[in-house]
Amino acid sequence: MKIIDNLIRCFYPDRCLICKNILEIERNRGICKNCEENTQGCDIRYIDLSFERENEIISEKVYCISAFYLTGKIKKMIYAYKFNEKTSYAELFASEMNIKLKKELPNAAADFDYVTYIPLSKKDKSKRGYDQSELICKKFSKYSGVKLKRLLAKVKDNKVQHQLTASQRQENVIGVYKAINEKFIKGKKIILCDDIVTTKSTLKEGCKELFKAGASEIICVTATTTEYKSKWE
């Protein structure tokens, strides 16, 4: 069987999903060693939250872990995935998100109860044909072993985030998301997935809703993040 597999690789070699170069035979992931080295080094970021729950002001600090920086070929790939139906890229992003999570928090899969995502509205999902964060989240659930639950709903239409300034983005997401299936949230540890994080506004709003519904702990895991810390400060 190994001989047959090697013959198949000779005619149809596996290629790196980023640079398209032929993968080394021993590689057990979808990107080559060079691309792996060039995409390493995403810092763990933190999201500071302050919100009201049961007439009490609560402050929380949430880990945010990303697989890639939003630059170069990765930037082109995530935009092609998000806007041009390149849904096959979800496999790469989800796999690398899981690898990064295990590197930073080795016990996360055992410690967390559910993984969920920042959803599109029904109208936007129907128009696009898929929800990019939901698709990544489903594949991330497969790789990580953490059970997927839909715990947020988009209840209000808003403007497209990437066309707005940082301050406009914060205003644009207020009241847009609502926690659902709350029996699966109260007292639970939750991983929140998204495709891109830049100013944190969308993730902040999603985290707030989950904490208000009783989540005990949340970490965020995204496919990409802005490279420049100034956008986070």
C-alpha cells in the first residue's frame, strides 16, 4: 500500500496550500516547512471587556489566539475564502487554528465545553451561500474535538465592518448579536471562533453576550489577525 501511495505522489504530489510548492513526503500538515516558518509568531492578544450582568459591572480579560497574520498570501487567501467562495481554504485555516491553540493552551480541548462562532445574518448567509465563520468553526471542531454549538445569533443588520474606521466599527456592532441556546452557555467554558480579527469590536460584542448569558470562561481563536499591535491598543 505504501508503494502505491508513493507512486500516486509521484504523479499527483501534495502541494502546500499557501505557496503551491510540492510538500515533503513526511509532512503531516497542509503547508510546507518554509511557509510554516514564515507564518509563525502570532502573539497571544487579550481582549479587555467591561459589561453589566445582573446589575453588576463585570470585567473580563479574554485570550485571543490567531493562526496567521493578515498579510501577504494569507491576506489574499482569507479574502478569497470570505468573499469569493474559496471554501476549500477553511480546512487549512481550521487546522492551523487548532495547531496554534494546542501550542499555546495544550489542555484546551479537554478543558472547554463548546466551540461556537460569530454568525452572519440569515440574509447574508443566503446571499453568500455559506457562513465563513461557521464553516471554519465546524472544521475546527473536528480537529480539536471540542463540540460545536450555535450559541450566538445576528439579530440586527449592520454595515460591512472592513469599510469602517476603528471607532465606527465599535458603534456598528452594538446590539447586533444575541446569545441563544442559553442552557448550553451558563457555567460553561466556550471557544469563540472567527475568520478575521482587527479592532476586536466584533469579538468583544460576541464575548459580552456569552458572558451575560452566564459563560464561565471564553477564549477566542481566529484564522487571521492584524500584524500591527497599534490597532489593538
